[in-house]
Amino acid sequence: MIVALIAACEIGFWVLLAAGLGARYLLRMPRLGLGLLLCEPLLEVVLLVATALDLKNGAEPNWTHGLAALYIGYTVGHGHRTVKWLDGHAAHRLGGAPKPAGPPRYGMARARHEGKVWLGTLVGAAVATVLLQLAIWYVDDPSRVTSLESWRYVAWRAAGIHGLIALSYLIWPRKAPAEEAGVTVEKERAQR
């Protein structure tokens, strides 16, 4: 049941996102679009309540409950950034706004960008850990919660791997190709 609900929440996220952006830019109803976009966190609340009820009704804590916590954590850590990114592209494609700038491609600017994205992963891991710990306390049976405890390690292992990748951009920053670097230098000179 929980896996189906996670899938339904993911589908609901994209449906609400498409409906919100469509209302905002195609129908020219920004308030309705904002209202639809603000409904997205309700999906995570539904998933959280359903998971708690499942555990309350005596379900054996298993990987589905851990996956639900990770899903909610990921949504909290990266959901806003994802919606903002898609909103910028919808504004460009559907609303006539200028094309949004992509992430920096080279140097320390790219390293800072990757660090900010990694902070979202840290937030997601922290939220998942809190939810898992609450579930462990809720079940209150050490013999039944080993799968929930293992999901905390999954969350922090993912954050650690992502952190190493983000750190690699700081240690070994990508350099712009010579032709792009020359164009950038020329633009800077022309602006002075």
C-alpha cells in the first residue's frame, strides 16, 4: 500500500506542477496557479499520515516505510528548487520570459552551485532521519525497527556520496575551454 501511495504522490506532484504552471502561464491565472503549486506539500502530509496509520494498525515496519521517509525528505530538500527551476522554464516557454540562466559550468561558481544542491540533500537526509526516528519511537519495539534504522544509514550514505561529488567540483574545478575563456575575457574588456 505504501509503495502505491508513494507512486501516487509522485504522479500527483507532477500533475499539480503541470496544472499549476499551465494555469499560471497558459490560462493567465497566476493566483490559481500559485494555489495549485501550494497544494503540493499536502501530498507529503497525506503520505506521512498514511505511513503513520499503517504503523499504528500493526503493519510490520519494512522498507516501504523507510522509502516513504526518504521520499518526503527528498521533497523537502529539493522540491522548492525543482519547482523554481521548472517555473523559470515554463515562464520562458509559455509566458515569453527570457530564458533562465543555467547553472554555472566552470570554476568556483560551479563549485558553489554544487554545494548549494548538496545542502538540499543534507536537509533531505535530516528530515528523513527525524521521520525515521519518530517512527522508531512510535513502534517502540526494538526487535521490529531494524529496517527503519537501516534507512537512516541509506539517507546519510546518499548525502555523503553526493557531498563527495560536490567536493570534487571544489578540489578539481572545471576550466572553461580556451575559446570560451577568450570570449569571456573579450566581453569583460568590452564592458570596462
